[in-house]
Amino acid sequence: MGSKGGRHFLQIPGPTNVPDRVLRILSRPTIDHRGPAFALIAREAIEGLQRVFETKGAVVIYPSSGTGAWEAALVNTLSPGDKVLMFETGHFATLWRNMAVRLGLEVDFVPGDWRRGVDPEVVLAKLTEDRGRVIKAVAIVHNETSTGVTSRVADVRRQIDKAGHPALLMVDTISSLASIDYRHDEWGVDVTVGCSQKGLMLPPGLGLNAISGKALTASKSARLPRSYWDWEPMLEDNKAGFFPYTPATNLLYGLCEALRMLHEQGLPNVFARHCRHAEATRRAVRAWGLELVALNPAEYSSSLTAVMVPDGYDADVFRRAVLDRFDMSLGTGLGKLKGKIFRIGHLGDFNDLMLAGTLSGVELGLAVSGVPFKRGGVTAALDYLAASGVLEPTSARS
Ligand SMILES: Cc1ncc(COP(=O)(O)O)c(C=O)c1O
């Protein structure tokens, strides 16, 4: 066992590192959630989230994990037996499909190899052949956290429009919101699903829906049973800054602070930072001679990188060595990728030196666990970081 001095490195792709500013605010005394001070906080949180989702429409905040927000998206808009088009992009897309089936929806689940995102051409083909307009929704995962592969939401939207199909578009942004460029209104998304513990730099505990006017209209006639997740009482009470049940008061303090931090940095800068750290990470992976799970550069994720370990080696044994020796948590392989890959989270409250430490931990871990690799990944990443500063470089000369 290595020394346990210093800080643990939490480099799973969420929950992410919670900034000290947010941690401090979380520890404030809980207040009356039916009093005037609370209403100001709730309103600030909702307005700040609208800017992150890039929407002028409704946003609701549940005391829940992301899975709850998935369920809310489905039960508010759909009826038993409705047909939904979904894509097997990875573990989370599969879990969302399983939920839809359990809720009584009929899912057309387009098979995938977990190394590519949604093919917009398949969306076009499926919707064009649906002459009876029985498909009520297309539901996709923007950033597959299990594979480090993104889907091109704007292109999917274009194909839905090209088919002239009225299906709702639902998008899971659980590991992309506030990390990767996303535009709910511009891309014509009807329900966007998010949560607190990734790009929003908070602990787990908040589930989010951004809702279009079309989705709200659909909710008036949708017949799947719903109670806790019902948008209507939530939106009604939110108008005055309140909730129909006890909200996660302290997480809302934290959310307001995290939103302030994001807006101080500027979302375009936040996205650029994530892109740069992802590129540096991929350069490290290539220099190590290891393979990315993602096959298409247009679909590389900026919030995490999933890496294959060579055949005959167990990624979880490697991860265990990294944890025991260097006190760093890396993401495990999920579902059919268990043991075959590890995932490096580089999202949320993160900077160049944290990335350098993370990649050093991976390189050290490869060395001590006997996985065959070439040295030089950290150097390749550092070279890229030095050459691609997002801030004006300062000269070391006086
Ligand atoms: C893309 C994606 N969707 C859904 C979920 C489920 O969210 P939760 O575990 O917060 O319920 C996760 C969790 O990591 C995720 O990464």
C-alpha cells in the first residue's frame, strides 16, 4: 500500500470532484423550504439551469438520481404501449431501454457495438418507414458514460425534421451537461435529462428535466401512471419558488454556487477546457500504445476517455492497483465491457495539473500492474497542454 497522505484522486466519470466553494455552501444550515429565503434560491437555481440547458422553457429539479429523471421523461410524455426508438450505444442506453420496457412501452432498440454513437441515417430510415407515425419518441444518450462516445444530437434532430416525423426527441445529458456543448432549444429537444453529480460539480442527489412546449402538451394526454415525477404540480409550485414535496435544500444551495462558478468561467470556456483535457488524454492513450473504445473522432467524448486493456489482462486488476498504490479511483468497465476497459473521468472541476496527476497515476499503474504499454503517455499529454494553453501564455523571462 502506498502512502495515504494527500488528496484522493476521484477520476471516475461522475460523481466528480466537488469544488471547495460548493462544499462550504453545502454545510450551511438547512432552512424552511416554504419560506421566502428558499423561494429566492429555487428561482436562482432554475434560471441558472435554463442557461446551462440553453433553454427558455421549463426546467424541473427532483430530489433524485439521474435514473429518476429518466423515468420522469418517459412517464410524463408517453402512454402504455407507445413505441419508442432507442439505440444500443452502451450500458446506459441499455438501462434506459430496460426501464422503458418495464414501464410498458414498446421499444425498437437498434443494436450497436458500444463503440459508436447513434447513426443519424438510421434515425431517418426508421422514421421514414414509420408511415403510420406510431413512433412517439426517439430517446438517445448524448454522452455514453460507459464508452466515452457521444452522439450527434443536432444531426439526429435534422434527420427527424427531414423525415417530417412528429416524434418527441429525448436526450440523456447526464455526463455531458455543463461539460460538452449542448443546446436544448436550438436542437429542438423535447425532454433533456440531467443530474447533479457530473459536470455540475455537485454530490449526487438532483435529477433534472428540461421540457419543451411540445413535451408539455404531450404530458396533458400521456397515460403512463405518474405521481412523484408528475411535472404539473412541480411546475405549478415552482412558479412561486416552491416544491410539491420537500426539496433537497442544501443541494440547491450548492447548485446555485456551482452555477455561479460555471457562469463566471463562461460556458464556452468550460467546454473548451473539457475538449483540451480530452485531447491531451487521448494523446497519452495513443502514446501508451493502448486503444480507445471510441472509434469515430467526430464522436469522441470530452468528459471521459474509455481505454481498452490488451487481451489477457484484466482492467479491474489494473484499477485495483491504481487505487491501492496511488489512491486514485478510475471508472470500471460496465456491462459487457467489464474487465476489458477502464475509464478516465476528466470532467467537472478540473485543471491541467489535476489531469497531469491523473495521467501519471495511470502510467504508474500500468507499470506496476504488468499491463504491456509504452512509456511516454504523460509526456505526450504535457507537450500538448504546454502547446495549447487556453490562457495567454506568460513569458518566464523578466
Ligand atoms: C449517461 C448516464 N445516464 C444515466 C445514468 C444514471 O444516473 P444515476 O446513476 O444518477 O441514476 C448515468 C450514471 O452514471 C449515466 O452516466
